[in-house]
Amino acid sequence: MKKYLMAAAATAALLAGSAAAYAEAVTIQLKWVTQAQFAGYYVAQAQGFYKEAGLDVTIKPGGPDIAPPQVIMGGGADVVVDWMPSALASREKGVPLVNIAQPFKRSGMMLTCRKDTGITKPEDFKGKTLGVWFSGNEYPFLSWMSQLGLKTDGGADGVTVLKQGFNVDPLLQKQADCISTMTYNEYWQVIEAGVKPEDLIVFKYEDQGVATLEDGLYVLEDKLKDPAFVTTMAKFVKASMKGWDWAREHPDDAAKIVLDNDATGAQTEGHQKTMMQEINKLTEGSDGTLDTAAADRTVDTLMKGGSDPVISKKPEGAWSAAVTDEMKKM
């Protein structure tokens, strides 16, 4: 009996070792630093969803000096998280990115303004200073201003664009009348700094009809010619969406998982819990499948950039259902 148990244990160890050896390696490059914005991936890893799918996933945090399109072109990732405006602009410039899944169904982008500036509607932006993120995040803003007929090179008939760092200081220090914020992050940083919600007015891109798709999953086009890669990505997306579903059901626990993965120690539990609640509103109802009508609206918004559109022509092959179609067979 003892020999049998030893043999069984040895066989189990051998099988476990083989499973680890044959796990498919996947590296994902995030768009920004470790935070609840990417909770689904960290949850999928912590809860063993990737392992169950036969995957060995490496999650690489982003940052202000990391551009996901450059990382994937350089071979540093198999899949990246990016916003569609940035991905489409990169594609037009020669980086063949393709959207394979869309975990975020809604946009969290907005402009947050101080009420004491007198701004009550978008038309009041004229002559004001607006904080804008760059590095690809400026595209929806520029398109919006073009649709409002406001130039972005300063002057009384346009707006002055302040290149905003990834903080809320310009609003707090009154260097800008409005700043770029996400519903799940910077807005709450303003509140945490002591500004009362009633002293602010927000303009959500969703409400203004200029929302573009955010936080999609992108791969290089040539990779999709390999059926094995498509299958691997299908496993990855399915496990990731399982992670996002779990995060919606256990938001506080998901926030703690994110904190466990924050090597910088910069994040706080309270902020991550708040962020997780807001992020869950953006992923709710998504199974990872891209809504092509939303993608078309994103393209239309980006092409309404007047004399300086974000993209000059409608893209072809910029998204593919190959991965999500395969996922649904699993």
C-alpha cells in the first residue's frame, strides 16, 4: 500500500511538472501602472484562472514612459491593453495592431472643471485652459474640440491646451480651468484632495457623444494567421473575462489582489476600492466581444478632427472576431 501511495504521488508530481512545462506562455503589457483598472488580469492570475486554462501569464505594468504599441512591436509582449484611438493612430503609422477583444464596454473619460470658472456647458470652454493627457490619450479630446469648432492653439476663440501630467495638480493649483480625469481615478484624487463634488462640474465623453473605446486587447496582425496563437489568445481572453466577472462579484477582494501586485507601494486600499467600484461599471455586460457599432462610432469620432483628424481614413482589418469566436467554442 505504501509503495502504491509513493508511486501515485510520484505520478502526480510528474503530471504537475509536465503541465507546468507545457503551459503556454503569454505576456500582456498593460497601458498604465498596477491599479484596479487592470484588476481582471491580476484576479485571473491570483485565482488560478490562467493556470486552469493551461497558461503561464506574465503581467507587465505600464507607466508614463511605456507605450504598449512600441513594446509589442519590439517583441516585449504577445498582447497589449490600449485605447482604440491610440491603437488606430499607431496602425495608420505602420504598427499593425488588431483588436481581438474589448473588456471595457463604456468609456470612463471626462473633463472635470471648477464651477468657479463659470463653465456650465461645453461651449463655455472657449478662452479657457484645459488640461489634456498626451501619449495617445489626447485623440478623443482633439476630436471633441474640433466638433465644437474650438481651435486648440490658444486665443480667445479657442482653448489653451495644458499638457497635463498624470496628476490633478493643474486643477488644484488653478493652472487650468478643467483637467482630464477618469471616472475611476483622477476625479477621486480631486475629491480626496479636499475639493467638494458640488464645487465641480464634469463632462463625460459618453454623454457628449464623443466617447471612444478604451482598454481593449490588441495583438499584431500577422500573429492571427497562426491558429495555435488564436487558440492561446482565446484561452487568455476567456480566463481574463472570468477574472473581470469575479472582480464585479468581489470588488473589495479584487482591490486587495491589485494591491498585492503593486510593487511600488504607491496605491492605497481606499482609492483602489473606489476605483474598483467605478471600473466595474465600465466592464459590466461585456463578455469580451467587441461591439463593432461602437468601434465604428470610435472611427467616426476620430475622423471628425477637421483639418487635423486623428486618422485620415477608415481602417481595414483593425479588429477581428477570430479570438472571441474561438473562445465561445470552448
